Amino acid sequence: MSDRQKKTFVITRFDPDKDEVPKTQTYEIPVRPDWKVLDALNFIKDEVDGTLSHRWSCRMAVCGSCGMMVNGEPKLTCKTALSDYGDTVEVGPLSNFPVIRDLVVELEGFMEKFKAVKPWILRAKEKAPEEGVYRQSPAELEAFKQFSMCINCMLCYAACPVVGNEPDYLGPAAIALGHRYNLDSRDEGDAERNQVFREEGGVYSCSYANECSEVCPKNVDPAAAINQAKFLAVVDWAKSFVSPRSRKK
Amino acid sequence: MKHLIARLEPVIWALFGGGFFVGCLLMPAFIFMLCIAAPLGWLPEGALSYERAHALAANPIGRLALFVLIVLPFWNGANHLRHFVIDLRGIRSDGVVAPACYAAALVVTGIAAVAVGKL
Amino acid sequence: MARLADPRAMSPSRPGRTRTAPPVMPPLFPARGRYRSYMLFGACCVFFLLSSLLFLRVVDALAAGPEAWDDLLRQFRHPLYLAYNVAALAGFVFTARRFFFQLFAKSQPPRIGPLPRPPLAVLPPLLGAAWVAATALIFCILWGAFP
């Protein structure tokens, strides 16, 4: 235990059966110098207080489960070194989300927003399997690759002021993913998605705080995607006057 | 009204972006020369005398420049103010703020067109 | 404790099985961390609105005749006008810095129709150069050197 230093964790707790509103609980635990915030939470859960609830899985910034607010900022707790913080660390559930229990937030709303942008390849007519695969050049892949690196950790939703203020807003990750398919050379669904983007709560709700991109642990840069999508939705909208196309829904 | 504004968002955003561009690119120079240097007498004699200023403003390029310099930054400001209010107060007052902002921008566009026409 | 977010923020269209605690806004919003400069950027919309109206007055004075024009320049000498215009100048420069050098380049789609985007790295210096050129041109025109 000689290499262990004590740190205080102020953790937001909420039990839907007992608590009217969330409260905080303080734990003082010995931590190792190489620990991440998630290691400390797991230590508390295993050794101190088994009632603490939090989500985690891969411990290597791939699964996107362990996003929480650490000292007020959305972080992947498996990627956030404790050594970057002082003696007291505050951990809370992701802001802008309803809280189910302790550090666990409600995901269903996020899933609904995701589905709304149709994040899959849309084709006017699917190729038959015997016609072969859809070919794509490295340059065509490069056009959207960055926006496909999202791990759905929802940190961008927790950082965005518009998400908290406008409940209908699709939000950064969903728009970035929709835009990723619009840029994909194999996809033909941009008219459909642009219609979703132009609706209330679409891309024009974004006020470009750029926070989504600041907190993204995978450098997806959703703010770039949203604002490129605004641009393309304007072009698409203008084109609809020149060559009106069938408005499929 | 809400529905109409949602349908017009692409146009509003285009004007908003144009306003950023014009405002950021041209406004600092105009404000410095016209609103700070000229009244303080830092400019050479006659550089902004009425005759010269009017001649500059009244030719077709001058009229267009002034119209753009008034209208686009106002649309930018109107849309930005709407989003600033949402940031501060949430969406609840947007039903009043958004129409008010855009109506003001429409009125200013009209007044600017008349004013530039009268030069 | 952070301000409460809109109660419907990120909630599913049908309520889940358990009671949930309402969503809260990001704790640093609006006045701390990076949000502060974002909110200042938003507040600069006031300068866009007021300076636009001020230029409307300039056009109006030019249309009204020499006396109105001289009168307007005399009014601009008032300390309140000068203070506003110095503040507005700072506001526009602050806005331009964020818009040109942080936000603009990456908002351009990889291609618009057949037109590919220039490399992202050249856009901010290009915008900077355009700003210098436009400012120099306006200075020359209003200085009386040209045309």
C-alpha cells in the first residue's frame, strides 16, 4: 500500500425509490498513481459501497459506456487519468440526460435521435449480390472516415448547451453520423436525410458552441459535420427549386 | 409561425453566414474610419466631405456595398440574438423571440432598400 | 448545482419503467470554462445589430444633405458614440478571430457539387489575407487616396 495516495471522491447519488433529487456522497479511498477515474469507481463499488451504480465495459476507450462528468466536464472515465486531478475529484452522471440511478443515464432518447437520421446506406435500388460489391476509392473513404469513428459515448450530448435547451434537437453524434452517410459515395439517401436535417430540431438548431468537438475522445469533430451539413442542406434546398425532385419520405 | 420559420431556416442560415462574412471582413475597417477616425479629424481634409462621401456612396457599387453592409450583419445579429436567448433562457420564449428577431430583420431590410435607393 | 435543463431533454418519447432525475445543464455553462468565450461571441450579436443600424443612419444622413452629414459626424464625436464604436470595433475583431480562424474552415464540406474544397490548412491564412486586403482597400478609399 506504500505507493497509494488518498483521494476524495464526491459522487452524485440518486436512488429513484428513495430520493426526490440527486445528492452527493463522499468517499476517501487510497488510489494508485497509474489509476484512471474508472479504476477508482470500481474500487469504491468493489471494496467500499456495493450500492454505487455506474456503466463500464471495455476499459480501453472503445465501447463508449463509461462517459461521466468529471469535475464538471464530460469524460470517458477509462481514459481520464486521476493524476491530472487534485485531491478531490467530483464525478456525476452525464449532464443533459435524465438520470436512472447514480451515474447511470437514460439512453432511449439518444437511440431515438440516432434512428431518425437513418444511419445506414440507403440506395434507390439495391444491387443484386451477383453484381458484386460497391467499390470505393481511398479518397472517397477519406471524405467521411473521420465522422465514422464515433463510439456513441454521448460526451458530445453532455457538453452541448443546445441539447439541454432544445429537447427536439437531434444532437451532435446523430447529425455527424447522418452526415457521414451523406458523404459516403455508396449512399443515395442524402435527400431524405437532408429533409430530416432541415426539420425543427435539425442542423439549424446548432449554435456552433463547438463543445462537442472539444470533448470528443475520438476526434470525430461533430461540430464540423453539423456545420457542413447546414451548408449542404442549403445547397440541397436551393437545388430543389431548380430541379424539383420527388419528395420521398 | 414556428413551422414557417423552420421551413425558412436554410435561407436564414445563409443570411446569417453571409452576415458573419461581411461583418467580420468589412465592419472593423468601416467602423474605424467612419465612426472613429473621421469624427476625431484623423482623416485628411475633404476625404469624407459631404460631396466625396455622397459620390462614393451613390454610385452603384457604393449603394450595393452599403446595402449589404447594413442588411447582412443585421440578419446575422437577429439570428445570433435568437440563439443567445435560447442559451440563456431555454426554448420557452423562442415562440416570441424568433418571430420578433426575424420580423425586425425584414423591416430593416426594407428600410435599408429605401434608404439606399434615395441616395 | 447546475441549472436544470429542459425537462424533456434527451428523454425517450415514451417514459421508461423507473422514475428518473431531471436532466441538468453542463455544470460549467454558461460562464465558466470554454463556454465563457462562446457566450461572449454570442453577446457580440448586439454589435452586429447596433452597428448595422448606425450605418443605416449614415446612409440616411448622406441622402438628407450636407448639413445632416456634418451633424452626424459631430454627433459621432460624442464620448458615448466613441465609446460604443471602440467597443464595437473590439467586438467585431473578437468575432472575426473566432469565425475566421476557429469555425469557418472546417464548416466547408469536402465538396460542393463538382467543386472540391481547398486544403483546410490554407483557408485561415487565406481569410486573414482577404481581411488585410479588404481593410487596406477601405482605408485607401475613405482616406481619399482612391479612387
